[in-house]
Amino acid sequence: MPPKSFTDLSADAGRRREAGDVESAIALLRENLKTFPLHRGLVHLVLAEILVAAGRPKEAVDALQEAFTAGCRYKADWLTGNTQLAPLVADPRFIKVVRKVDERYVADAAAARPDLLIRAPAGAPGPSGRPLLVALHGNNSNARETARYWSSAVNDGWVVAIPQSSEIGASPNAFNWNDRARAHAETLVHVARAKELHRIDERRIVLAGFSMGGLQAIALPLALGFKACGIIPVAAWLPDVHELAPLIAQRAARGLRSYVVVGEEDPSCDGAKQLVDLFNKDGATARLDARPGLGHEYPGDMDATLTRALEFVAA
């Protein structure tokens, strides 16, 4: 069965590597170099790591050179600080590739700007304005790829704002939300722009997101005071909820409602369950929507899921 996501691909390659079937892991990654274009830089990187472990340093450097040729970019320390690539650090070819990908990263990062897609219902809004859904893409994604999962909320009367981070990823056209302060600042600007273009009901602003965007949708209201009545994290990246626990305890009483969607095969499923428990324990209103058989991906019925989630958090 072909991988459904980069997360599935990376996990499968890791399992094969740990089982001693290195050749199969290498073949799997090479077969899928173009399967997930917005993760291509990461696929090349995982391939290089496995090739180093297999004692094939020349091919590892070739994989990184191929990544550069495909338009990928990496910060130098992503490679030089990677312990799995340590055997390459004295290789002149590796040093040359690191310089080239780092130069491209610096140039692309300097040129990157925040972007925003907005979808809105036709016709005039009511006296109180329209509700606003702000949906953050996951890491190694972008607004246009993400819009198809959230735009159906327009049919329920919502203005949908889909920000695109200015923090670039390893692959062309891929962006990240790793820097929380930057994510907060950019999202506030995007919300202000949505308010300029549409009459927005300030009481019904919902922050949502997928993967790392899901984590930031949780953290921005708790840690940085982003004003929202509710949050909808989908497959949020939650390897550890400890940093969120004290924030939830401090702010749960402020009325934030949460609808948390996660696949039971997602590596962050346990974290999502703990998160909902923390919200409910501290007096907030939270609902867990855990899907059997679903991995780190959107549910297949995202339109219906989104309608239920919005009804819950904006009740």
C-alpha cells in the first residue's frame, strides 16, 4: 500500500531500517522522492541519513545534491549538526553541498513574505457580522494546499482566512510555523486584514490548524493571548503536553472551547487525549474526536467534521 503522507513514509522507512532491511528502506524512499512535493527536502534528508548508516557516504552526498538540484534548501546546521550525517562532515563534496543549500535558504528566507487566502460567503452579512475561521497550515505546507480542507465553512456562513507563514521549509513552496512569536504576529496581521475586508463578529473568531499549525492554534490563545472563542486542532503535533498544562490551568476559565480531531494511528494521539483531559479537568469545554484507523492526516469527511466542530466551539 502506498504511503498516505510523509509521516507514514518516514515511519515505514524507519521500521524497515530498524528491522535490518536497509535496502528496502532506501528503495522505498527513492520510489517516493516526488510523491509528496512539499516534503521532498525531508525525503532526501532521510534518504541521506539511511545511506550514511549503510556505509554509503558518496550516495548520501549525492542524495543531498539531488535535493539542491530539485530546489530544496536547508540551514547549514540542519546538516552539520545532524549526528546521523556526522561521518560526512570532512567530505569536501558534503561541505560544498552544505554551502550551496544554506546560501539558497538564506536567499529564499529573505525573499519570503506572509500570504493570506480569504474565502467568504456571497451576500451581505447580518448586523453583527460574520464569524471568522482562521486556519493554519501544517509544517511543510502552504495556504493553497490547505484551503481545500477548510473552505467548506463558507457554506455555513463563515469567512475563512488561511494564512501562509513566511518561515520557509526545506522544500520549494513549503512553509513552517515553528516560531510561535512570529506565528502570532503574522496571524494578528491577517486577522486585521480579514476585518478590513469583511464585517467580522468579534465574539465568534475560531483558530484552527493542522499538525504544527494545530499546535499553534492551541498555544496562541493560551500563551500569547490571541482572542478566540474556540480552537479546532486537527492532527496537532503534540509529542508532549507538559508546556501546555500550566497555561490551560491559568486560562481555561476564560471560555475557550476546543474540538480536537486526531487519528488513533497518529503519533500524537495520546497527546491529544491528554490535552482534552487537561481542558476538561480545569473547567474548560473540550471534545475529543478520535478516528480509528486514521494516521497523521485529515479525516476523509473533513467537510462534515468541520461543520460539527464549528457548531461546538461557537455555540
